[in-house]
Amino acid sequence: MLGLVFTARWGEPLYPDTVSALMGKLISEYNKSVVSPTKPLPPARLHDLRHLHATTLLLAGVPVHIVAARLGHADPAVTLRVYSHVLREHALGVGDIFAQAVEAPVNNPLASPARRAGEIAIYAGQTGGQGQGRTADLPLFRRSVPD
């Protein structure tokens, strides 16, 4: 068993151009049945579905190494090069995510106890470096906590 996605009637492989040509025909047939206000599909190649798949996964936050494996890339660096524009656009919201995380209550049982006299310290990593000179022991900032 070869694990083919597309086969002829008797299980033999199809010539790749056959499947690619079918994509255009399927879109054309679909667009004939479209009724306003629905928009027709734009022309697309079969390979465009691969890019759609990868882009959707990356925007959903799936780690790059997982997407790379699904695409068959031996090295995630290939995926990073091809989809760097997607990751750059997605990174625009990272500052907001960080801000929300900083404002959220810290519920990490491993975190160093930082509360004293109405203050809370937020530590890098919040992993509780236990005073071993790690980055997690350095306070990022302190803020007052209402009583």
C-alpha cells in the first residue's frame, strides 16, 4: 500500500497534473452554482490548499515544528523561511498577549512568594528559580495590589 491521496479507479497513482487540473474544474463548477450575495471562489491551484493548511495552523498557534512535520519538511527552518510573513503578522499581537498575562493574577504554585505589604512582584519566567541566580529570580517589576 503506497498511501496515495488520489488514485485511479483500480488504485494506481494518478498523474499529478490530472489532480491539479481537476481543482480548476471543481472551482468552476462550484462558481456556476453560486447565488448572490455569496461570492464565487477565486482561481486556486491544488498546491494553494497546502499553503492554506499551513497558514491556518500557524495562525491558530500550532508550533512551527508540528506544522513542518505535517508539511513533510525535514527541518522547521524551511517552514520558517516559507511562512515567515505569516509569523510576522501573527507576532503583531504578541505585545497584547504579554500585557494580558502581566495583568492576570499569578496562580503558579512554583512561583516565588512575592506578596508583602500590599505589593506583588512579577518574576521572569515565573518558574521559581529558588534563589539559584537564574533569570526567574530577577523581578521584572513590582506593582501595588489593592487591599
